[in-house]
Amino acid sequence: MAVDSYIRKRFFPHIWCPGCGHGTVLNALLRAIEALGLSKNEIVMVSGIGCSARISGYVDVHTLHTLHGRALAFATGVKLSRPELTILVPMGDGDALAIGGNHFLHAARRNIDMTAIILNNRIYGMTGGQFSPLSGCGIEATTAPYSTIDHPFDVVELSRAAGASFVARTTTFHVRELEKMLIQAISHRGFSVVEVLSQCPTHFGRRNHEGSAVDMLKKMKQATVPLNSGKLELDCGLIPRGVFVDSDKPEYCELYADLVARKSADDQAERVAADARNEV
Amino acid sequence: MEAATTSDRTLFVHGNQACVEGALYAGISFYAGYPITPSSEIAEEMSLRLPASGGKFIQMEDEISSMCAIIGASLTGRKAMTATSGPGFSLMQEALGYAIMAEIPCVIVNVMRGGPSTGLPTQSSQGDVNQARWGTHGDHAIIALTASSHQALFETTVRAFNLAETCRSPVIVLYDELLAHMRERLILPDPGDLPLVERLRTFVPGGVDYRPYLARSDGRLPMSDFGGVHRYNVTGLFHDMWGFPSTDPTVVHELMHHLHDKIVQRTNELAAYRQYALEDADTVLISYGTPARSAMEVARKGRENGHKVGVLELETLWPFPSQLVRDACDNARVVIVVEMNMGQVRDQVRAAVREPSRVFLANRVDGEFIKSKDISTIIRLVDGHGV
């Protein structure tokens, strides 16, 4: 099946600005879905609010465009209800980790089987360029005219600590790596997180003098290295890319099924015991 | 939590369990919730019962995520519910609005305690009546039901699930802490005794254009389960019949009217109530929830003493049954609304009747039960007899 067969053409043109990185993520995601041979009917894409959240509308699967920050909570309801479905949750940095931070932590803690894709452009794009919890210090934004004083989260460390069983990071420059990571993340049984550093030339780039989308992509190439690279020790400013966590941990819906089976076995044993008592 | 059982179908239980029994009778198969007094027993009982009956139970990280989770579950075809109390209900409001906009059947139980804020967690109130109506932002219609006894609460909960499916809408069940924690008899109806409304699913086959937001001639919108053959978009944005976001003024106008009319135009049909000695009543007591029990006592005693007192007990609070109330009050000399708040239903009654100046309030807002004496004192005062 061609990649464009997964697209809802009547939803186009898309809302993203020229040079936005989100289309690259959508492209890689569709290629990953195609490579995995997933049927459209078995995929549910759940998203919140923001530029990244609009991905869900463009894809011809079951799509649930929800509330700002709450996508993972809706997704949890869908997944626990129908564990056989594949759940994909594209989120922005503010969506996932500001307003949605608590849901992110708890979805990771439960290790419920879904893939959270964090499109991290370090800015609130849809509302016009306010700083996010991933902007970091010294960034200019419409709500930080004197530059930010807020420390950022490290998505990888946060996800690992919260209990996610698959955690990876790459950028929109590294498209083949991104596709590969998405394939791994979607195949993984448990809560998987893929952080994608993405460019917002309209708001982040323009205010922070990072130039065009191409300049921003080049910068992401230069600022990141594979996580096993020796350069990381020499330059602590470099950002590692790669798969940081890939662990085998019991998954929530499977644990729920075990619980039901245990309860059912107990009931059966009780019935047998009661029958035996009645015979005596 | 063990229910004291007097026979297989006759239980001696608290109100929260009556609510759970009603939900199970109605076919609930998904519950998400967060602990909060005085509703926690509902979550506890669901955690015991649902895994044993093929259903799903999840304790979420807060109330808004609980509301979101039941919406997700409902979209896969399950009857879903959450339960909470005031602070949690406040937190759910954004997702409640989503369920209204996206037309997702689900049931939200709010066991009312005193508010605002943390208020009186372990005591009774009816302060969330207006919140049920207008808690979430934007123009919208909503269905909110209530009850004054365990048997009625059981039936109200079943009705809430039925209306959620019929109207493709969230339905709120409101009741006070007193009902939640009081124990009394509940007789479980046999399967089939109460009608159940099941999910209306589309007959449109896979591959044929399915329009999830195209109403049939009777106003109902057939659904298709997530994971099924129809892939469509669900959004909290104004949307067209396919669920795609739209800012087209015609689309926006029509959806707004649809969401409003599908409930408001059925106000009389949705109005559930009980009445006692209303025919010739010159003093009409209007009440709901446990205060209605005291109102009944006042009316019975009043009748014994030759006073023409009648009771209209409301079991549907929203959409407010204005016609019913107006008709019941037409011949009344005085109308007294009995409720545990500062007059939330009293205001609705005043707006409904022809003579608003005849409408008075008998209330308590101190967490205590409204006793019959509280009501009869107000009647004496209104009649000019002093205390």
C-alpha cells in the first residue's frame, strides 16, 4: 500500500506553516505504519490540541482529536476497552508535558501499550509563540520578551523515571532514524515515547534568530549525536539521540487480563468447593 | 464492601451501592474514577464487580482523566460511567463539554457534598444543581437526573444510561450525600423488568460513506465503534457530518441548534417526577432528593390535619420541567421549594410559574438534613402564623 493511501486527502491542505517539522514526522509515521503492515481499522490515533495534534485529522485511521493535554487519558480509555487496537498519540511539547504532564507520568507508570510521539519544537506555535516547559533558559518568546528563566524537562529522563518501557529521541533531520524508531516504538509492548526535536521557523526560529527551516535542521544535525558517540564526553552541550530505554515490563492491559483470569479461577475453585460441601 | 442481603433480590444497602446496582443492571462495562468523598464507595464496588463481569475498571490519576477515559471507552462501544463529588465534578467540566460537543453517550454521577471548594466533604448538600447545568463553558443543553430513595436511584441510574444512548449525550446523576450513605431496602428488578436502551449502531456497511454526525429523521445518530469498519474523526471543534472541523457559519449554526434542540425540545418527555396530593393543593411543596422525603412527611401530616398540602418531587432537574412546574403551581396559594442550597431550583420555579411572588424557599445549607419541622416552620411564617 502506498504511503498516501493512509492520508485523508479531503482534509488537505494542512494547517502547518512552510518549513514546519511536523509534516516530516507525519511522513515518517505513515512509513512506519506501512512498514509494519498495520490495517487502518486497527489503528486509533488520539491527539490533544496544538499544531502537532492536527496530525490525527490527516490520517485515515480512527481519529480522536481531544482536549489540550488530555490525549493520553482518552487513549487510556480506548486501549483498556479494546486492547487489541494500536494506539498512536502525537503530542506537542506543551500538550504533553505542561497541561498534560500528569497524564503523561501516569500513562508511563502504568506502562499501558501505546506510542506517545512528542513533537518538540520548544514553543507554543498555534497560540503564537509562547514558551513551553521544553523551551529551556534564555529563549525569546511572546511571553518571554526578556528571555526565559524556566528550566526545561529532559523528556528522556522524565519518561525513564516515570516508567516508560521504551524511550527514544531523534530529530526531523534524521528522517530514516525517526522512521526506524517509530517502527520499534509501535512494535514495543508497553508505553513507548519517541521525542522528535522539530523545527518551528515561524515562531521559535524567527524570534531566536535561528534562520530558515533549513538552517534549523542543520542546527539539529550539529547539536545532536548518537547516544554512544564519544563526542558526548567532550562536549556536554551535545544532545544524545537514540533508543535510551527498551525494557520488558508487564503491560497494563495484560495485567488487567491476568487479574480477570485470576478472579475467574478463584470463582471456579469456590464453586467446586461449594459443590463438594453440598455432596457431603 | 458486603451488602446485607435479605433475599436474592432484596438488599439492604447504602445509596452508592444502589447506584452501582442500577449501572450494572443497565449494562455498564467500563468505569474510570478517582477517589473522593462521598462517592468513593461507587469506585470500590465497581472495582469488585466489573472485573468479575467482563467489564473494565480503572482508577485514573484525577477526575478529568476519568471523564476522558470513559469518553474513549464509550467510543469503542461500551456503556461507561464515572462518579465523583463537587471538586472532582469541577475538574471534569472541560471533558464534559467535549462529550456534549462530540455527542458521546456516558453517565457522570455527582454525589453532592457542601461547597464551594473542599467545603463539607462528609456532609450533605444540593449545591451543584446549577453547576450540572452550566459548569462547562459555551451554550449547551444537558440532562441531569436525581432521586430521593434507593429504589428510585436504581431506576434513575438505569434511565441515565438509557437517555445517554437515546440522546447521544452525557447524562448527569445528581444526589446528595445523605442518600449516598443512608442504608435502606433495595429490591433488584428482574432482568427485563426495566427497559434498556442499547447502542444504536449504523447499518452502513464498510466501504460506504458513513456520516457519524448525520441524524436520522427521529433525531438519533447511529454510531460506529472505534476499531470497526468505519474510520471517522471525532473532535471538540465544531464539525460537519463527517466529524471534520468546520468554521462554516451554516455548519456551526446547525450543530449548535442540533445540540440544543435534541434535549430542550424533549423537555416534557424527559420530565420525570412524583406527585402527592397535588390536585387541590393550595400549598405546593417542590423538592428533590432526600429533602423530598421530609416534604412528603409534611404533606401527609398536613392532610391529616385538614391542610391542603401537596408535593411535586422532581426527578429530572435539567432540562428544567418548566411546564410541569407551572401546571402544578397554577392553583397554589403558596409554593415552597425545599432544597439544600441557596435557592437554585427556587429560581427556576420562579421563572416557570405565573406568580413568582408566591414562591418561597425552605432550605438548609449547614450540611444537616432538612427536617419536616424546618419546612412546617416556613409554611407557618409564610402563612403569617409566626414560628
